[in-house]
Amino acid sequence: METKISRIRIGVKSLFKSPYPPTRSDHLLGIYYITHQVVKGYLILCITLLISACGSNEKDNTKTQVRAIQTIADKYIAQNQSRLSGVSITAQCNGLNDSQPITVLAGTVGHGVQENRPIQSDDIWQIGSNSKSFTSIVLLQLASDPKYKFSLDDPITKWINKNNYPQLLSLLKYKPTIRQMMNMTSGIPENFNASKTKVVNYLVTNPHKYKDPVFWINFANIKEVKAPGTVWNYANTNYDLFALLVPVITGNSLQNEVENRIIKPLGLKNTYFINDLPTASVNISRLIKGYMFRFHSHEYETSTWSLSSAVGDGSIIANTIDINTYFRNLYTTNKMLNKDQFNQFSAFISDLTGKPIDDLVISEDGQGFGLGIWAYDFAKVNNYFLKVHHKPFIKANYTNILNNINNYHLVYYYPGSTPGFTFTHFFNPVNDSSVVVGYNTNLEDDYSLPLAVLNYMDPICKKVK
């Protein structure tokens, strides 16, 4: 049985090939077919042009966004070139670059002639205390696995005691829990602050020498130990102790657990857990040079120094792209922590009172510390800075943030630091915006670069429903 299309095609064929005069039916069928094909071709052309125009607009928007963030980075380098040689920025949100990350690089690997090459996206930075959340994730996962019979509410002395580390008993005499150590209410003092000059002097004179965690923990002044839960005190010593704790629980090193539970599952190809020398894991040509200025008025280049002093609290090195991927997975997926685990992770403690806070607004300074992560309420912390430091946290020219300050009620962040490096991340769950920045010098509470990027991104990022 003839179909309508086949009859049309026959009709058109007859117009051109039949030796006989075409009939009225042939004319009508031919006209129908030709008209149909012309309209079809016109529609295809229109759709193609529309798609091309949309694609062109998206590419133009992305170029504009990259240029804008590049300008911010270049300006920062120009203003701070006496202190650092380069920065790397990775930014992402729902609405920016079709929700894909943008990475912007500015400056050079180092100050010297031989280090005067432009920074590349796969160059490696020390991320400092952003490493603490890696350790926390391992502990949260272990506590959820019944085979380990481990709880965050265990006293540390259940695992580290006279049987394995008798030299640490005085430091742990009040038996803080693992959770208290994670949120810095353990009463354990900071090992670097206790004798900072002594510690840094050792690093400067023995930059490539390995020492185990016990060596560094023992820099803490045991006379400053306080009862757990009575005060909040930031102490890297807590996380140094976790480098000893994890092997006792699992029989594996902390490095092994971080790699198998986080780095490999997330496919972080440019992230490395370092126990000693960075050059043992990464070619020296990929290491960003780090500059420490504040000791004996001398400049030290620190990129190849041993990180044995920071195992557990700050020994991870990576590029900004990987760390952006890591934190976005932490905050927006359950690949590492389920809902209950994340609720524990983000149970914040006031850094002023040491007491739990259900809402950052309750905290006088608008910030709190969880299990290895900080959080800000921008409006509250801005008022606190004006009151105590007599300067705003959010500068007047960050008009987009200031106009939408209520959208920054809960912002996760961490300003990580090792000798010669600062590495900061911000994540705002309201508009799904993240900014990760690496600098190759030590900066004291200078958040101007990531805040400038967040301010630019604010009107672009779409509010998450």
C-alpha cells in the first residue's frame, strides 16, 4: 500500500522525468513536497543559527568572566609583588561558566630568574590547615564503621596511653575526647605557639630533616594544659596526635587512609599527602616557591622543606582545581560524609566561649569552628571587626556582598598556612559559590582576594532552591 510520502515522491519525480504533461495531481503533490522541504530547511537553518548564537553567547560570557577574575588577580599581584610572586584562583558556582570551574593564574612560580616562568594550573601549593578536614573525614568514617569499635566520644587515652606513648601522658592527663580535640575544646595547648621561636628556628636550621609527630607534639608546653570543655583554643597539636591515633585504630598510616578514602575515590590527580619531603612525591619543577619573611628579617624559600611537622594538621599539597573539587564534594554530596556525619562535622563551637552554637548569629563574633572547618556569618563578623579591630571585614567596595549580606549567613572557609604559603577556600551554600586561592607567602588574615572574587561572582551565581 502506498504511503503518503512515497506518493509525494512519485509526484515530484513525475514533474521532472515523466514524458507526459503533468496532471493537476502531480502539480499539487510536487508543490506540497517542495514547500515542505523548503520550510523544513528554513527551520533547520534557524535552529542551527539559534544554537550557534547561544553557544557564542555562552563562550563570550565565559571569556568576560575569566577576564574579570584575571583582572582581580593581576591587580592583587601588582599590589603585593614585594611579598609574593604568584596566585592561583579556582572559582565555581551555579551560573558561572555553565557551572564549570574557572581557574585563573597570575604571576610566576618564584622571584628568582630561574623561577620566572608563569604559574600553571597543575603547579602544586601547600594547603596548610585545609588538610585538617581530610583527617576529620577519616575519623568520622572510622567512627561509623562498627568493626573498629571507635567513637568520637572515646577519650584519647583509650587509644594513646602508657602502653604505646607513655611520653605523652602528661599532655593527655585530662583525657579529652576525640571530638573535643577535633573542635579545639580539648584544653591541649598549641605546640607551635608554646615556643614559636624555638620551633621556627629548628625548621630554619633543619629544613629537610624528618622528625616524627611525637617530636613536634612535645614542643607543646604541658604547663598550659587545661581541663577539656572549659575553653576553646586553636591547637595544631590535636591534629598532630591524630597522626598517631589512626594507625593505632586501623593498623594503617593516616596517609594510607586519606589516600584510599578521599584522594583516590575523588580522582584527585594533583593532591598528595606528604609525610616528609614534598620532592619525594612531586617533581621539584611543579612546586610553587614559598616565601617566609618574618623570621630574623630574612627571606626563606620553603617549598622543599620537610612537612613532617604538619602531618595530620597541614601536610597536604595540591593545586587549586583539586581542592575546589574536594570541598564541593564535601559540602554538596555524600561521597565522603553522609547526612549524620556532615551534621557532626558542621556542629560549630564558639571560638570565644568554647560552647556549642546552633546558629552563627548567636556567636558574638559571627564565627564558629566545627570538626576541622570554620564558618562565618558575614554580617555578624563584619560588625565584630568594626567593633574590635576598627575596620570592616567586608570592604565598602564589595557592594554585591553588602547588598546581599543575608545570603552570607553561613559561609564555610579555612585560611590554611605553612611557612611560606597561604591557602584559603570559601564556600557559600546559598548560591553554591566556591573560591579557592593559593598564595606563595604568609598573609595575616588577608581575605581581600577571595572576597573580591566572591563579590564579582555574587550577581552571576544563581540562588540554590
